[in-house]
Amino acid sequence: MAVESRVGHLETWAGPGQVEALSTSLTDLRGDLAAFRREVRSELGTIKTDLTEVRTRLGRMEDTMAEVLRRLPPIADR
């Protein structure tokens, strides 16, 4: 509502063509913002997938290290 009242004031204050220029600029800005959001969401999805893969590999490494340690002979007393 506050934006609507400001636009109403702008229409009475602005000269011919200024309101249309502002409207076009805002429309372009909203389009750019929507494209940016899509790009960020896509990248976030890629990061989440990569993180899942890293966690899976880390789990396998932990299992492998546990098996290696299990197979080592006991430490001899000095």
C-alpha cells in the first residue's frame, strides 16, 4: 500500500514519460532479480549435490581406515 501511494504521488509530480520510464525500469529489475534467484537456486542445488557426494566419500574413507586399523598387528611392547 505504501508503494501504491508513492507511485500515485510520483504520477502527479513527474513529467510526461518519467512514470513509464520508471515502470519499465522496475519491470526490467524484477526480471533480472528473478533470473538471479533462479541462478542462485540452481547453484545451491549443485552445491547440495556436491556436499552429499563429499559426505558419502568421507564415510567410505572412514570405513576403509577403520578396516586398515583393524587389520594392523598389535603394537609390540618396547
